[in-house]
Amino acid sequence: MPETVIPPDMAPSGSNFAQGIVHGPLARRLIVSGQVGVRPNGLVPEGLEAQVSQAFDNLLAVLHAAGFATTDLVRIGVFATLPDAVAPYRRIRDEKLAGHLVCATYLQVAGLASPEWLFEVEGEAVQEA
């Protein structure tokens, strides 16, 4: 299982994430493209929280379809278009990942590929051999 790295001589992170993750050389790696808040029926739910929740559901669906567990997730990159998205994102991330620590980058951007999309998350997962 990948090992989280949280150096004791650094300021604590502002939320629930690891500063680094180490995995062995014989690992299976999955890279997940950016997932947005589009439901399986193709509809985009209204509101930031609904889109964040759906985007994480989509990320986890790709993970599980490839035979990976949520605990195999090691990194996420997040893109949000609204300035007040950090708190809901953190709450939903912690709920969807059940407290599992990942390396994380959060970016506020001017827009995504469709103007109705408010949030996107991409990820990487590793399974140790």
C-alpha cells in the first residue's frame, strides 16, 4: 500500500491531504481524466455542491471499473470556477474518500470546457504488486 508522507517539520496542511505519497517500483498505475459533474443520464445538476459530488462519483466509478479501491487513489487535481468552492469541495472530498489522504492540488479557474460546468477533478491511483 502506498505510504503517505507528512513531514513533522512543516506547517500542517489547511485540510485533509498528504504532502507526498511513496509507492513501490512494481505498482499498477491508473490515471483518471478530468471528471465533471455530469450524471450518467447526461444531465448536469444545478449548483456547485451537486456537481462536486457527482464529479467525485464519476472519478470513483472510473477507479472501481478499473479494479482499484478508493484507498488506491494517491493524487487528485481539482479545478473550480467559483471563488467560494473550497469549503464545500473539502467537505465532499472527505466524505467521498472516507478520510483517505491523497496528494491534492486545488486551482480556481476562469472556466471549464462547458460554461455550465463548475467543477472538475482528475486523479491517479496506484496498486502495489
